[in-house]
Amino acid sequence: MTEAILGVAFEKLSSLVGKELGRFLGFDRDMERLQSMFTAIKATLEDAEEKQFSSRTIKDWLQKLKDVALKLDDIMDECAYEELSLSNQVQSSCLSSFNPKHVVFRHKMSKKMERIKERLDEIAKEKEQLHLTERTLERRSEVRDWRQTFSSITEPQVYGRENDKNKIVDFMVGDASHSDNDLVVYPIKGPGGLGKTTLAQLVFNHERVVKHFELKIWVCVSEDFSLKRMIKSIIQAASGDACGDLELEPLQKKLHDLLQRKKYLLVLDDVWDEEQENWNRLKSVLSCGAKGTFVLVTTRLTKVATIMGTTDPHELSMLSDGNCWELFKHRAFGSDEVIQVEHENIGKEIVKKCGGLPLAATALGGLLRFERKEEAWLNVKESNVWSSSDNIMPALILSYLNLPIKLRQCFAYCAIFPKDERIEKQYLIELWMANGFISSNGMLNAQDVGDDVWHELHWRSLFQDLEIDELGKVTSFKLHDLVHDLAQSVAEEICCITRDTDVTTLSKRIYHLSDSTWGSHQLPKVKSLRTCIMLNYLKERFHSSVLKFYSLRVLDFVNRNKLSSSIGNLKHLRYLNLSYGKFKTLPESLCELWNLQILKLDRCNDLQKFPNSLIWLKALHQLSLSGCYSLSSLPPHIGKMSSLRSLTMYIVGKESGFLLEELEALNLKGELFIKNMEKVKSVMDAKKVNMSNKKLNLLRFKWARNEEFELQNNVEQILEVLQPDTQQLQRLIVTNYKGVHFPQWMSSPSLKYLNSLELDGCRSSLHLPVLGKLPSLRDLTVSDMTQVEYLYEESYDDGVVFLALEYLSLSSLPNLVRLSREYGENMFPHLSKLYISECPKLWDGMLQNLASLETLEIRNLSNLEVLPTEIFNHNVIESLYLRDCENLQVLIQGLHSLEKLEIRSCRKFSVSAGLQHLTCLQYLSIGTCDVEGLHYALQHMTSLKKLSLRNLPNLESLPDCFGNLPLLQRLQIDECSKLRCLPTSLSLSKLERLYICNCPMLKKRCEKETGEDWSKIAHIHDVVVW
């Protein structure tokens, strides 16, 4: 890693020597001496990198060398900044020895370079005392081009854990279901890297387990076992809700509401806390579930297993050499390669050194994945590293030492994230770029190089637990905690502050810092900080301190109420995230950050304008403005920012410098939202943009309805010439387009990757584009289009129409009469969610054979009287929402699979005729309907868990059948003014929460202790009446 840092610094120095500024500073004289020192030191670095794991002295020596390399890098950055400063001056003149400013700068740089040479001399002399060996290794220094190697990513196979999995599952759904314990706690114990988490995942996702539990919760514990943190983590994992800054008591109550009387499975992964009292406190909160509730714990510690377990721990055994070989073989060779005898023989010897640990076998297999020289395999087998320890670390250290030089610091930098945290892949690549770990290489830009680096580290088994989006792209991942330990070991200059970090002991040598503790302490006193990630710092007192870290390359500084002009002093800054800021303007000094590459201002809702001099930021390649709704314009002549590759929003203006043609010279990719399309007057201006040459995957056009909108008369031609690269486009949004016809490119078969389309407010358009044959279109939203009659007007040709469509939203379409002009057998085969609102002509015979429909929501359909039987498969539909359908009277019969039903403001709907035999229904909400027959309907809903009755002014009594609804947990009664009393059977119910609002006759009867109906509801844990 040290070699990579030194190498980058010397590359910069070499480049500067050939320029006027370098010669002026006299660096050409320094270059030869520094190069000589570097060459002598470099020869021993590989030996030092290996021995640092067993020698503190050598580790310290490497750190000193790293310090010097980073100081040299700072000097080179200062020079680069000075060069940019000269080029940005209007009256730029050649460097003059007589210019006082230039003389001072040269003197300053000369002194710094002298200190660098002196320090390198000292370090070179210290080297002689360390007895390091000079090595010359044949090792690939560049990153593999993964786009030519693999098109997809697969996770490692699991071997040798079938019996373990079956044993735990059998116990979980068998004996544990009848246990007398309030909480069955089953520990899985074993050393790190043995596969405890993998086994727990196999159990957690097993089909029998999924069917057995009402609720499944996974929490990665690691070292922080505080009660508040654990409760918040469990709530978030169970419900998806963040709990903010709630105090302990409301948190406990919220968790109790979530878990009470539910048979749930909770996995507590990677527990370290050995304090009995901490577990007892959490256990008392968890002991509210139904019989059969199960807690699965993974831990390395016998004491933890003893304290927490209600059963003997499951001692996970080492894998056999045979299973280790299968795991190694899968990683090293894949599934298709023919294995050479010599590789198999050496590989099996290597596997014996893994000690039965799957992580070791996977790491070593990844290490040798693309290495077929027999010598390289023998080097791994015979490495001295194996003698340093008898646990998993030698295998991981070998993986690290065999990384290409430039990848070592990329891997080590991952220590800046907390253990067990999910890491966003794109964010990590941006941080690598900002720190100069990766850069464009002539053939690939820095982003593509970053992708390749990430892939290589993944295939070497250093990354795991991938999350993949619907397009098959990795969005996030994790590090195994032992791999995180390795990263932290080789990068002691990286600090991630968590609740367990002793801030007072932090070294002043820290260069990269992240803090996730909400600013609960003073910032450490460090001198040369390069990364500062303070995502949770809400207190302004940290603002001025952070802006004094003048070596910063990365500043993640969200939620700022204001931004000081001293931000301009951070001249090394490459990455600046100011998202969610409350400021209205940016300081002019920000435009002096000439090294800045990435500027994020997402969700800065109050931001109104930019300084015009923002275009001086010639290095800026990403400007992110999502959700900046108050922004009225961008700086003029943004087209001069030639490095810009990502611009999420462009606001078209009327004057020169603000026209659409500013986008012409920008090679944009990713996301682009073009606002104020009504200001585009010239088709030629639009054509100049060269939209088809930009690599956009999300594109949005929006017109504002104003006077200019009314006067624009060439809108169809304008949108036609703004055709994007249809092979790249994945999502398209068009708002308030006033053309009669959509452009031809929107009907092109080449839109084969388009998965989402939104058309809104296109009121003059007679027809939709031809969309039915697009192979990837998954989501379609059509709204506020007054002329459209059909979604699909083409003749049916027996082919599949809307093959991939899963979600369809139709609203404010007054002339839509049917989904398709002609019906066919293979239409909408995968449509699972359908939303319809304000489509008055749509219903009679509108659709049929929606066999995959699971959710149907209908609003404002006044002519709907009965749901037709041919709409959906009665055994598939799960959720039905009906609102403001004033003539709806009954549902269709036989909705055996229906789990959720909401009926609101359907005044003619008859409960007695409309809610029959809904035996699977779990959630029922009725509002503003005829409730006659509610008693008969409810008594058959034996699966009901939640009942909501709202705005039922004629409801005088509730059915006396609550004792027959064994699963009912929540009852909400709102604005039922004539409801006189609660039924006696409510006292027999298993309700957990009762909410009564705006029911004056009930309010008094339900007063605590004194109300006439209090005895009926006193057993309910949570009662709210107001």
C-alpha cells in the first residue's frame, strides 16, 4: 500500500518537472535525488509489507514512509492548485522571478521539499537496521478489465452444512414450538470464518421457517449491545421504520406493540457482549411473543452462548478437507474449467492449511482465481506467512499481499466504515477517486476503473453479502468482520469512530476519519486529515473545526444550516457532500475549490441560486441536484465545464448562456432532468445537444404551463431531435408535453432496457407511444391525458403484449375506454399491481385475464356498481382498495385469497351483500358505507388481525362476535357519532390496541377505571380514547 502512495506522488512530481511551474520551482534538481532514494527503499517494501504483521517496528517504519509520501502528495497538490490558479486568472502572465507572490511560493515549496528529502534520508537509514530483503516479484500492477471477463456476479456455494441446517430447522419448527420457555434462545458457536452467519442465513430463508413464523427479524449486533441500540435495530429490521431520537420507554413500548403475541424469529448475529445484565434487560423486552417464538444467536464466545442460550449451543464443526476443497475449487476454477493435475495437487495441499475454515478456503480460491502459473501456486503453499498464526489470518494476509499494488489501499480504505455496515458500492468508488487511489488510465475513465477494482476485490472474497438491483447491478455489500480487522490492521491511519471508540486515545497520524455517533464528543486533534465523514453531525459547533482540516480530499457534511466562506480554504478538496442543507446560497469562495470533482447538493430544498463563477470548477465531473426545487437557474455557460459527466438537473433559460445548447459539449451519463422545456424555442438548439451521444439511463423532460408554454409551436420537432441513446435508457419521464403525437423514438423497439415510463399532463396527445412490445417495461404510469382512449391500439398478433409489466397506474384519463383496442390471450401476463383513478369511461369490459394481479386500487369511478368476475384470478388477488366509488354496491364472490380490503366513501356499498366468506382477510377498513349486516360478515373473518371503522354516522352498535376473532390485534373506531357502547365480547378478545376517536358517546363510557365499558377493555395493553 505504501508503494502505491509513493508511486502516485512521484508520478505527479515527474509530470510537474516537465512543466514551466516545475522548472520555476527547481523540482527538476530534486527529482533525481528523490528518485534514487525511492528506488532503494522500494526494493524492500514487499518484504516489509509481509513482515509488518509480525513486527511492530516494521509497521511503524512503513507508517513513517507513508507519512512522507502523503506530505509529498500534498506538495504536488499545492503546486497543481497554483497552476490552476494561474490558468484561471484573466491576465495570466508567465511566471516571473520578480513577482513577490511567486517568489514567496517558490521559497515555501523549496523548504517543504528539503524537509521531505531529509525525512526520506532518515527513513532510508532506519531501513538498514530492519534487515529487510530485496525482492522482485512478478505481480500484476494493473487492475483486470472485468467487463471482458465476467458479465454477472455469483455468491460462493455452501458446502458441508446440510446436516447443521436440517438439525436447527427441525428443532425450530418442532420441539421449540412446544417449549415451556417464554423465549427459546439457540446459540450457534464457533470461531471466526467458520460460517456461522452463512448457516444462520440458510436457516432464516428456509421454506419451512418462512411458513412457520409470523415475523422474521435479522439484526447484526457486533460489539454494541446497549439496550437502546438493540431495540432500535430490532424495530427497524421488523418494520422498516427508523426510530429517530425516541427515549428508551417509548422505544420499548413500540417494540412491545410489534412483537406482542406474535410467533417471531429473531436472529442476533455476531454477539460479543458478555454482561449477563445486558442480556436480561433485552430478554425482558423480547418475552412478549407467542408460544414458539425463537431467538437464534451466533457468537464466537462460549460465555455469550452460556448466558443467552436456553439450550445447549450448536457447536459448529470445521469443514472437512473434502468440503474445503470443493469450496476452494468453486472459487478458483468456476464450474467449467478443466483442472490440471498439478493445480489440483498443490490446491489440495493449500486447502489443508485452511484449518477447516470456509472463509480461508474462499479467500485462497479467490486469490488464485486467475493465476495458472505453477510457481505462483507453490508460492502460496510455501509462504512464510503460514507460520505467523494457526488461525484464519494467514489466509487473509496472503490475499492482501497478493493484491495488485494499487488495490491494497483501495481495500484498506474500507476500514473507514463501521464493522458489519452495509457499504454503498458507488459511494465507495467515489471516495476512492477523491483520494486519488484510482484514476482514468487512458482507455477507461475513473468510474470504470473503480468498477474493475471493486470486482477484483469481490472475486478475491474480500467483499460479501451483495445487494443487487432489478437490473443485476450490485448496489451494496459488506465485509466479513475478520476481513474488516485485516483492513484496519494494515491501515492504522484510518479511524471509524463508533460508540465503542476511545476518542481521547486517537493518534494524530489519522488521515481518514468517519464518525457515526451524532457528534457526542470533541473531534480528535489530528493534523493532516484527508477524509472527514460526519453524516450525523447536526451540531453547528463542529462546523468551524472541520473547515480547518486543510488537507481534506473528502468532506461529507450533510444537514448544514449554513455554510461558511472558509470552505474555500480546503483547496485539496475533491468530494463535497452538502446534501439536505438549509442554506439559500453558496459562498463565492466555494468556486475556488479548483480540484473539486464531485459536488452533491441533493435535497437542498432552500437553495435558490449558484455563484456565477461556479464554472471555474474545471475539474468538476459530478454535480448532483436532485430535489433542489427552489433552484431557479444554473450558472451561465455551464457548457464550459468540460469535465462534467453527471448533471442531474438542467434548468433551461431564455438568454445566452442559459439555453439548452449549453449541454452540447457535455458528455453526460446517468441521470438528467431538464426543466423549463417551454423555453426551448429552436429545433436547431435542441438538435445541438446531441442527446443520443450521452449515456443516460434516466431522462426527464418537464414543461411548465405558462405563457411561453402556450406560445411554443414546434414542441413535437423539439422532442423528436432530443432522442437519447435508446440502448442505454432505463427510465423516462415526460411531464406536460403538449404535442399531439409522441416522437418516433418513444415507440422504438431499440428501447429494450426501458423498465419505467411516466407520462403526465400530456393533454394534447391523441395516442400513447407503441409500448406493448417493449421487453423490459416493468412500471407504467399514465396520468392527466384527456385524449387517450387505449393503452395499446395496435392489432393483436397472438404475441405477448406488455410481457414484463408488473405495475400499472392510470389516473385522470377521462376518455380512456379500455386497456387495449383488441383483446388477446397473452396480454399483461405478469401485471401484479393496478391503480385506477378518475377514469369515468373505463370499466365495462375494460380488461380480463389479469391472472397475476395481486393488488387492485380503484378510486373515483362513479359508474362502477359491481366488480366484474373476469378481472382477476380469485386465488391470487391479495389486496383490494376501493375509494370514492359512489355507486359500488357489492364485491364479487369467492375472493378466497384476499388479505387486505379497504372500502371508503362508497355510500351505496352494502356490507351485508358485499363481504361474504372472506376467510383469509387480515385487514379490513370500512368508511362512509352502509354497515348493515356487519355482524354477519365479521363472524366469518376468522383470520382478521386489524379492523378499522371510520366515518360511519349510522353505526349504533358493534357486532358481539369479537370473542370469535382469535387473531384480531387492533381495532380503530373513528367518527362513529351514534355508537352507544362496546360489545361484551370485546372482553374476550385478544386485542393489543384499541383506538377510539371522535365518538362522543363512547368517550365517557371508556374512561379509565370509571367508565361503564372500561371492564370490557381493561385487559388491552394500548388504549387511546379522545
